[in-house]
Amino acid sequence: MVNLLYVLVIALVLVTGFLFGAANQQHVELDLLFVQYQLRLVDVAVSFLILGLVSGIVLMLLFRLGRRFKKRKQPSSSTS
């Protein structure tokens, strides 16, 4: 249930960003090494938001996966 709430909040933020972006047509120049792009400001902002969201989810999953493998490696401490 909590995960659904997170997804809804993120979707609401993205939709709000797109709605404000539709009203704002300001262009910015984005320089990436040897490539130069002319994009709308909202496109750049949403791109970085999605990039941050995806990288955060990937890091969270890697952290959880690492913790599961650590628990499996530890021998059970049973005294007999």
C-alpha cells in the first residue's frame, strides 16, 4: 500500500511538471562533452528527475540484494 502511495506521489509530481512545462516554452542550451542540445527547460528538469529516480531505485535494490546475501553467508550460531 505504501509503495502505491509513493508511485502516485511521483506520478503527480511528473504530471504537474509537464503541465507547468506546457505553459513555459523557454529553451536552454545543454552542452554534453562534444554535443550541444537545445531543449525546453521542463524537458531538462524532468529528464534529471527521472534519472535520479531510476538511479535511486537501482541503488536501493542493490543495497537490499547485498543485505540478503550477507544474511545467507553468516552461519547460524547454534550451540550444541
